[in-house]
Amino acid sequence: INNGTGRTFNQIKKSLGELSELKSINIFNIPNKQSPLMACRLAAKKSNAEYLFLVSPELQAVKSPKRLSSTLEFFKDHPEYKAARWEVAEEKGGLLNLLIEKTYFMRCSRPGRDNSVNIQSISLNSPKGFIFESLFGRFKKFLEEKKYEEAMQVMERIFQEKEGVPPMQYLIHYYSPLCMRLKKCEQLELVLRDLIDKGYAPDNLIRLGYLLSFMGRWPEAVDTFKKALAANGLDDESFTAGCFPLATVRNLLVFQLLLGLGEACLEVNDHSQAAHYFHLASRVRISNHKPFLGFAKVWMANGLLDKAEEALQTMPKPDSKDDPEAHRVLGQLCQKKRDIPLAFQCYQKVFELCPDDEKNVDPFYFAGASLGAWEEMYSPLSVFVDLKPDNVQGLARLASVCFQMESDYQALDAARRCLTLDPKNAVAKSIIGRIEARQAKERADEVIKPKLVADAGGLSFDFDNNPFIW
């Protein structure tokens, strides 16, 4: 219903998108804006539909066809009822959000004034899963918009529902990465261990291994990943079967398991085991570049830079071009080979591909600082801080860059925000102290200049190429 919007027919049709191509879609134009109920009544007069679905912005249905079909089934079995609405809290309190027989609607809406209209309708209990579908649709929408805090609030609301909600083993697929992004690590660890205790071990041991790696608990991560191998019925001999190596493009769970185990072994300095598990990962997905990144890290850890470079040169290129980790590892190799300009370019590329990458802050800063590339560093670090306003290291590095650029106001702002999060941060304290000292010196210089002129008997001098006349 084009209810007094002033838009043309073509504008309305365009706003409907693909819906406008359906033969069953009609646009009813009401030149003068009416109340929602009267707009529905005027449109209903032009419609030949037997039933009307009157909706408001408060409608919670994500999958309306299920709602409509189940209500029509109810009308078929109970012809004495002419209108029905659902027991959904958000939809209560208004005249709309109901399915109603057209002739009945035209009869009871005859007065034309909202406060005198009384539509008798039966309230149906929400079908099993209806509220979950509505909430889950909102949850996925927040994820797409990268509104992670809001997504977590909706997920916690889902957990409060007693009926129609799938078990945690289904929701953990969405809940786990969200917790890690919001750094709710202890909370997620409890949920994962509970699922493992209940018998859902194979995939949740892998998730727990990645969580422990994320928390820096590397020895525990190694142990957990090895338990995950056993829980999935795998051992080293499994990967010698004739079906390997695989050329699949699917991101198999066992591939993630082997990569995680290789990374964890690398962190505990078990380089031979790290190389072993990266090799097994390469047999599961022969065309993937990530095992080659693992090999490069192992070679670099052992000082074999030429071998590390060879691993990076031979890794499959299409996927690696868009992988921030590939450019970061290449940057680390360039730094070790003392090619700082190329290393800095690699770290710039990481921020271009993933502007909120926390692991890239320090490598990017130190490479840029050694080149004096303060202006080049300013924009990526500003974007990073906008995306991660609570990241202490990012704020400290941005404050340093602004200080070097003599942008004192921005440097002080970043440093003070940093100290709010970490009152003992040495970098932020140092920058504030140096700026205050610099400003104090500038104020002292301003006081000295007129005194020198006055002592000269009113003569004009040129200080710093800026004439000052007493």
C-alpha cells in the first residue's frame, strides 16, 4: 500500500525489488495518508483476496509462509473463527498483525476510526520454533552487519527460550566464533567442555583447541588437538591411505584440526612435530596454501630463510593473494632478510585485506617506524582503532605516529584513551609527558621573544622568519 508517501508508481515498484516481478503483487495507491487500519480498508476494497494478512513494523515473523499456512489450516478446521493473531509479545497492543477474512474485516472496520474498531480474533499459541526463527533471523542479520554485541544479545535471548530452540550442539557453530571475536573466552570454554562431557567430542575438541590457542595456552592446545584426532578416529597412519592426497576444495574439519595442531606445536617449539602435522594437512587439501605457510614458519624458526622463501614461492597462488596471513608471513621473512621496505608493503597489504587484524599492529608499526613512514601509517592505524576502539596496542601505536607527525591533539586523544584502558601503559605515559614538555617549551619561547625585543629598545627582529614588532 502506497499510503500517502508521494512516491511514483515506478519508485514504489523499484523499492520492491524482485517482489515486483511476481504476478500476484499489486500496488494500491492512496494519495492522502491514512491511519494504518484505514489504509488497509481502502486497499482491501480493491483486492479480490479472500483473506487479508494485516501487518505492522512490529511483525516478528521471519518466515511468514509457515505462519500463514498454519493459520489457514486452523480456519479450515474451525470455520467459526474469522480472524486470528499469534501470541507474540512484540505484536500485542495494536489492531494489526493478524490474518482475517476479507468480508469480516470490511464489516468490523466500517466505523473508520481506530478507537472505535473492535476486531474479535482468536490468539493462537506460537508454533514450535516460531520465536526461534524470528530471533535467529535477527541474529544472522546482525552478524552480516558486523554488529557483534547486538548479535550476542540476541543469542542470549535465544538461550532463554524453553521450547522450539535447537540444542547447543547446533548453535555452537555460530556461538563459538562470536564468543572468540568478543573475547568471551572463559564463557565459551565452559560451554565447550560441557558439550564434550555430554559426548559431543569430535568437533568440539577442535573448537576447544582453537580457543586454547587463542588464549595462548599452547601446551593445553596441543594436548586437546591430539585428543580431537583420536575422537575423530584418526592417527598418523590414517593419512597414508591410497585416497590421499585429496584435491578437494571443501574446508574439511580434519584439515582445520591438523593446521591448528601444527600451529600449536610450533608455538611450543616442537618444530619437527609442527612440520609433520602441516605435511598431513597438505595431504588432506593438496591445493591449499595454508600448509605451505606452516612450512615457511617452521623454516624461519630454524633460521633457514631460503627454504622458507621456497615454501612461499611454491604455495598455490589464487587463495594466498587474499589471505592476510600469507602477506604477514612474507613480511616477517622480508624483515629477517633485512628488506624492510618490502616488509612494510606486506604489512600494508595485511591491513588492506583485514583492517581489524590485531596481530598486524606491531609488525606494521615497527617496520614503518624504521622507515620513518609516519604519514603512511596514520590512515591504517586510524581505521584499525575505529574498528577496535578497545585495543590498547593500536591506540598506543597511533599515539606514537601522531606524536611524530606533531599532531599533538590527536596524539593526546589516543594516548589518553589508551591509559583509560591500561593506566600503566608506558608508551602512552611517555607520549603525554613528551607532548606536555614540548608545549611547555613552546610557551616559554613565546614569553622570551617579546622580552628580547623590549630590551632592544623597540627595534624589530625576525624570529624564526616571523617578524614580531613590539
